[in-house]
Amino acid sequence: MTHKYSYRINGNYVELLGGYRLEIIGWDMRYDDYPSGDASLMFKDGKLVLEVSKHIPRPRKYTPRGVLAVDVNEKYIVVGNSLFEYRFKTPIERALHYKQLAESLEKKYSSPRYNAWLRRRGIKRRISYYHAKARRIIEDWVKKTSYKIATLARQHQYAVAREDLTGLIESLRKLPP
């Protein structure tokens, strides 16, 4: 349903096209400042639920006042500039632990002729669980850390710079011995 043509919000009521009037029971006040978008009316658990989308504008662009350097290493991600430095520990060791558990199960239930773990449902589930757990650990950490870095850069109005490792090995090979 489109806003203003299919529904209107008046006080504690939602007026739908066709003269229907529904009372609003719950409302998320965090997004009241933003304009309403399209809505969908659904019947869930014996109740009519109206879900309204909101148009949230993009954040304003700013001219950076400095640079925030990001260095990605195996054990830590180092973020900072000449004034401060933050170190975020990476969960690679935790994820590798679950990968090793999965690989040890694969090795334990394998023979030279065929992989028995592919035919045993319980073992196959446990192996896929370990692989998924390792992936979830890394994905969750990446989301949280990138959000922290972006928030830090936005608060201090910094541009984010990361190291470029393209051609690093080739340039090292060209160096004289």
C-alpha cells in the first residue's frame, strides 16, 4: 500500500482505503522523525499487523579532517593515526579450532577407498556444523569490527585508509639479494 493513497495515520488510528479504521496498539517511536513509505497489511496469529517502511536519508557527506589507517594482520587489526591507536583481536584462532575439529572428524571417518562420513548422516551434520560455526564466528566479528571502525571514522570525521598489498611479493622479488 502506498502512503497517503492507500492508508493514512491519524492519531491512534490507521485509516485504510475503503473506509476501514484500525486502532494502533504498538508503535516504534525511534523512527517517527522520518517520512513513511509503503506498507503491508498482514494477518498474523489472529491479528492484523501493518508494517510501515520508513525513508531514512543517507548521512551527510563531510570533508575529512584526517586519516584513519587500518592495518590487517593475522592476530590483530590495528586502527589509528598519529594521535591514537586501537587494536582489535581477530577470532581466527577460534575459527581454526572448529575447522580442525571438522577436518579431524573427516579424517577419522575416512578410508582410502571412500569417505564414510559422507554416508553417515550424524557425522556429516556434525562436520557441517563445525564448518558453519567457524564461518559464523568470522562473519559476526567482521560485521562488528567494521561497524566500530566506521563509527570511529564518522565521529572524528576521518577518511579510512587501508594498506594496499597489490604486487608486494613481485616487488620483493625484484630487490637485489
